[in-house]
Amino acid sequence: MRTPHSWRPWALLSLVLPFVACTKNIKEGPPLCGGPDSTVTTSKVIATGFNDPRGLTFGPDNLLYVAEAGVGGKNFSSCIPQVIPPVGPYMGSDTGSRISRVDWNGVRTTYVDHLPSSTTAPGGGSGIQGVADVAFIGNDLYAVLAGAGCSHGVPDIPNGVIKINADRSWKTIANLSEFIMNNPVKNPNPPDFEPDGTWWSMISLNGDFYTIEPNHGELDKVSPKGAISRVVDISAVEGHIVPTALTTYNGLFYFGNLDLFPVVPGSSSVFTVTAGGKVKTFATGFTCILGLAFDDLGRLYVLETNTAAGNLTPGTGDIIRLDANGKREVITSGLNLPTAMTFGPDGKLYVSDWGIGPPGAGQIVQISFKCEVVHAYKEN
């Protein structure tokens, strides 16, 4: 995902285990604590060597799957309409991105290779797009592409949702490039317009996929058979806010937005969306949101890729936890342009760090929580 006035600074930077919980009981009372609960955390890099890691998820095998935007391309796009300068024209490749799998020893292996990747023009910062996110339905792995399509220099592969076959080949099941061209949003931003779109987040829910597109500003539903429908035109309600992160909890969708550049701290928000497409502001005062996740206690975790004013600054990313009472706690800081996060089967958070940066510099950071008492047991 790239917005001309918001994502070029990011691209310029590319130049330069079992669930942990307390289980002690008092006289068969309830657990003293459950789930990750503390601002006392430890973080460590558990895997390296990624090419702009983006969305990530744990599979049914309990291994981590990571979408990588890749290394860009060298084939110039000559399509009409084109992404306007200075961001366009893009240069693309049919084979520049991949999906990696990480085992519990931190060993990265390429799970699916030869996926499309593209690069903005030098004047646009040479930002890279490719595979944006991954999700499972049952044992089947799917991904959403953001770096494909004719306007990205990849004319023979559209942006869309792809399915990974058992032999690790892949096929397009839903053509999002075609959908977005045939179903324009109400308030597109001309300087930020990308004909093929640049999807960012994708989740699976009740046997379907939901994916969010930042440049046009929309949330779409995709069935495993390839049917596409719009859940909500965010641009019609909120204008051009660059929606990015997507998750769901208790029957509502939650999304966060990046907003425009230069960065104004506190200008991003978290919104809810009903199944019927009604948008409502949930929480304000965040900066450059790129990830959302809920823990088992219903608390929302917000990934801020940058908290500095002006341009994006490595080392200023953090994660804020928001409880039901609105209390906010910074649970970790000092992240380097993180782009996504997910909880693992061990109750720890896993973050794509250096998600915008030189190819090969990407990392996965594991954040562990110190368990503490969250409710006291009282005898009758």
C-alpha cells in the first residue's frame, strides 16, 4: 500500500510456543491471571532475512507464515491509466515477492516463491509492494496481492486474492484490479489514485475473506470461490484517511488508518464497522496505525509504525494496549517501521519489523508478557 504523499518517506528509508499464563488457584478459585497482562514485556528478534515483511499469521501447523513485499521490479509500466508522477510510473516483476514460513527455531524458509512485486519511480521514493497479507481457511493458505496489475508493471497478473495449492503453486481466485476499476469509490483522491489498488490487510471470517484497500478507501468481502462485494466505501464516510489495519471482535470489524504525510502525531484513529457497513469512530489520538489485534481478554493492541512528527523515523514504532475502560498502556517501543502483528499460539505477539526497508533487512520480533494478577480471588 502506498499513498503518494504518505508513503514516499517510507520508501526513502529503504535506501539509506504453549500459551503462557498463570494457573495457580486458591481453594479451587478462578485463575489469578489469564492471558498476557503486563506492561512488563521483553522483545527479541527471532527470525531475519525478510524482504519487506508485511502481514503474518500462524497456520494450522502452528508455524508462522509471513507475506513479503519483495524486491520490486525492473519492467516499466506503460499502461493507461497510469499512477501519476512522481510516484509513477511503477516498475514491476512477476517474480519479485514471496511467502515465507518460520519454524519455532526461527528458521525462515521460502514457502511460495515467484509472486509479483513492484517499485515506485525514484521520485516517489522507490517504495515496494508485493504480497500484502496472508490468511487461512481450514488448511488452505491464501494471500492478497498489492504489487501486481498493469499500472504496477505486472500486466499479466492482477492484484487480487490468490490460493496456494498443495504443491505450493498458486492461482488467482478473485481479481481485485478488475473489481476496483468497475466499482469506483465515491471520494477517491486524485494525487493518490492507483488504478489497480494497493491492498494492505486481509482476514478470514466465517469462511470468507475481508480485505482493506488504503488508497481508494474501502473494505471488501471475497469468497473462496472468487465473488467480490463491497462492505463499505470508507471514502464516502470519512474521506481520504488511508485505512490500513483490519481485525474483528464480537461481531464488529475494527480498522485503523495511517493518515497522510507529513506525520501529525495523534492524527490516526481506530474505527468500527458493522456487518451492514456502518462506520463509527472507536478511539482517537494514535499515530500511523498499521496493525490491530485483540487478546483473549478483549483488549485491543494498536501497532504504530511511527510516532515522530514529519517523516517516518525508525526506532519510534510502538504497540499500545487499550482496555475496555479506555486505559492506554505502551507495552513495547523502539520498533523499526513495523508493518503488522499477530498473536501466536503461545500468547506472545509477533511483529513484522523493518517492514519498510532494504530487502533482506526485515525481521520478526517476538514480544513476551510477564504474567501478573488481573483479578483477586475472594473466599465466600
